Amino acid sequence: MATSENDEKNVAQSRARPRVPVDYPASLTGDDASGQGTVTNLTLAGGEVKSDIQLPLGARVSLHVRPPGARPAIVIALAIVRWKEGERFGLEFVRFEGDAKEQLKDMLNQ
């Protein structure tokens, strides 16, 4: 039986952590490509990025997210591409740099 688009959306929405919609510029650097994008939603475990960068599933990248205002950039030292659809892809955050995980946690709790 084929899964419908709605089934896939329901699976994505039923994840353990609620996704917080955002619109933050970001830069990505990986082995195969680097460039700019926009983070469109975030959790402590990952996020969705919109970008013209073509990254394969399983690609390992570092991500610098620039939140608005005077907040410092959040640096994810290692993220892995887990899904992609057109110009959008999902990243799983594996390793944070410095206190970036605490920064992200604080930001998501506001």
C-alpha cells in the first residue's frame, strides 16, 4: 500500500518535539557544497531549511543560524540531511559548538 502525502505529513507532525516556525538566515558548509539558506522551523533535535544547495541524503554539514536581533549565531557543528523535497530539506542536529544547544533551548522556550 502506498503512503499518501497526508500520511507523510501526519508522521512529520507527530514527532516527539513540537516544531517552532522561524524565518532565520543560515549558512551551510559541507563536503560537497556550501551556501546560504533559510531555516523555516526548529526543534532541539533538528530543523527544516529552504535553500538551492543540492545536498544528498546523509550529507554531513555544519550550520550557522542567525537569529534576529543581537542574539549570537547558533552553530551546529554537525548536522545530517535526513530528508529532502525540492528546495527544502530536513537536518538532524548531531553536535553543537560551545553553548549553542543551550542558546537554542532558550530561544525555543520563549
